[in-house]
Amino acid sequence: MADNNTRDKGKNIIVSTPQRTVSSPEPIYHEYDVPSNVVEYPAEGGNIYIDLTYGNVEGADPTVTKINIPEEINGKPVLEIDKSAFKRCTSLREVYIPKSIVNVGVWAFKSCPLLLNIKVDPDNATYSDIDGVLFSENYSTLINFPMGRSGVYDVPRGTVNIAAYAFYMCNLLNKINVPSTVANIQSHAFECCSNLISIKIDKDNAYYSDENGVLYDKRGVRLIAYPAGHSTSCVIPEKVRTIDEYAFYGCDSLRYVYCIRGTEADNKMIYPIGISMVYYGTTTTLTMDKLPSNCTMPVKGGYIYFDTDSGSVIDCDRSVSEVIIPKKVNGQSVKKIKERSFMCCRELKEVTLSKSVKTIGRDAFAGCSALNLLVSKGNVTTVAKSSFLGCTNLKNIKCVKGSALDDKTLYFGDVNIEYIEPDEKKDDKKTKKDKKSK
């Protein structure tokens, strides 16, 4: 909401706007019921609707694809974008904000899943944009990231603040890199980003840190935000003393939380409904000999998760980049990679399976688009047809001849299968050599 007296930078005059006493009419009008104080303004794919009394963009047709908001209409300045102005605009891809706009409602663009660009007039005194991302006028605060963008986003160096809900429901983002200049991240900033794997903080940042892509304060004692796409299992380090109220909001795929009993993390009210608490001993570093039956192992880029009762790998952090599956965990043989265990691990490049692994479940590595090397040291007997679905870069397989992995129909395109000697034979040769030496 603009102040009653707002200075128009371009014209250097005082524009008087009346104080609202009633709520805005429901946006998206039809010709027969447009109020007399609301006018239609054409946009690509439909119209937007502007309340002349308050200089407010009230709504838009759900079919609009591109909007150029006018600086004025019927001789009156356009000053605001209502918080629900574009709430049904599921086809909207681009918005242009003129220099006259002094207030953009926090939810204005939060229902626009295809939005790619929010462009701002360079003469606007309140807002600006950097490559189509909405910032404050001096570029210090990142206000709104377009929901339709995907992949990795590097927050520009020089950004000081990340506003509340800045990345809310940006479901196509996988990774956000935060520079050392950021000093304030407001609540809900990364909330409900279903495919967000990692919030990576520059090591020189004086206020924040991350552990495997999970956002903490600098000392690592306050857990601020857990990326919704990070993993179905979460390990809370012993040193954590505070967990923000909405740190796990929107993490609907979370199934297991590993923590120390009786600590701040041991509270199901913090997490989504249906999670299971798994407790580990009072050790900051999770080691293989001091873990519960459902346990974890650190690998490059994160953790992998085991169910030792069934001898299975059950899950992993989606930030893992290189994985070596051991023969045993807590004395139990690892026999199976369960279905979807590594699904959509887009950072994963190399996987090595020990000789104990015999089964690879459905969709186990599906969507691991960066995976390029798979090594199996034993005789895998069962591999689901969809285990490597979408692994378009998997070109190098090292396996035992005749094993279930020795099947080019499992992979995409041309693959190079190199045969290696199974670990069982190596162990036999070593035993015979030892006997001869004796």
C-alpha cells in the first residue's frame, strides 16, 4: 500500500491517493460487471484491470501471457500492484513494471508458474531488476524470483537481503548459491521449493553457512531452512540448538529425521506429518560403528541412508556427487539398492557397488542426468528395467561379465561396457597366495 502522499520521481510532483476503507473487488471481471472505477487495459492474451480510485492493478484475465503495466491511465498514475493481482495467471511469462509503481504486493506473482521475467523501468525509484529478477531500487534486496525459472541460480554479489517469500514455490529450481555479501535472509525465503536440493553459502559469508546444502547460521547451531527436495531423510547434527519454526515447511517428502533423543530436534511438531524419528548416540560425527539400525554414511556431497535390517540402501541426500556402497554396515551385508534410492540426484557422477550388492530396484538411479560411471565389483543378479531411466550421460559401465548389469538395453544410447574381475576371485587368489607363502 502506498503512502497517502507519494512522490513521482519522473515528474517531481506530489500525487495524493485516498486511504482505502474497503477491500479490493475480486479481480477478473467481465464486460457486464466491471465497476465504474475500474478500467480494462489490454495485455497479450487478455486484459488487466486497474482501479482508478487508488491507482491499483487489481487483477488480470487468467489467459494473459505478457503484461506491460501503463505508467498512467485516463490521466491518473498507476501506483500499485495488488497482492492478488495475478493470482490466476497460470500462463503469464513476462511483466513490465513502469516507473510510477511504488508498491508490489508480496503475493502478486506467487501463482504464476510460467513467469520468467519481471522487468522494471530503469527510472523507477522503488524497484529494479537484474536479468528479470525483482530487486529493490538499489539492488540490495532480492524481492521476487520468477517461478518459471529452473536449474541453478547465483544470487548476485552485492545483494544484502533476501526478502520473505522471495523464492516461494519456485518448484523448478534445484540449487541456489548465496554470496558472502548477504547479511539477512528473511523467514519463508526458500519455502515450498519442491525440487530445491541445495542452498549453498559462500564460505566467506559472516552470517550464514550450509552443511550439504542445508541452511544454518554461521556457527551451525541454528537450522534455518531445509531444502524441500534435499532428501527424504535428514540428519540433525548434535550441535544444533535452535530450529526455525518454518525450517521444514513444505518438505512433504521427508520421511526420516535422525537426531539425538531429547534435543531441540526431537520434536515431531517441527516436521511434516508422518515422519519417523531415528535416534543416534551423542557423537557429532556419525560413524559407521555408532549408528542405529536405520543409519547413515557420509559420502562426497552428503549422506546415504541404510536399513540394515533388510541390508538395503534406502535413500540419499540429493546433493551427493560420488558414492561408494560398502560391503557391510554395522556388520550387516548391503545386498540391495532399493527403488528410488538415488532418484533425481542431479549432482551424482560416479557410483561404485561392492561385491555384496545383488539387486538394484525400480527407478533406483532414474533421473541422475550427470551420472557417467557405474562400477560393480560383484555379480549383480537383478536389475529393474527402469533403474537407469533418464541417465542420458551414463556411457561407462564396469561390471562382471554375465551379471545383470551386462545388458545394454538398460542404458540410453551407446555405452561402453568394460568387464572386470569380481572381488570374489580376487579374494580367492589372495587366500591361495597367503597359503603358499606360509
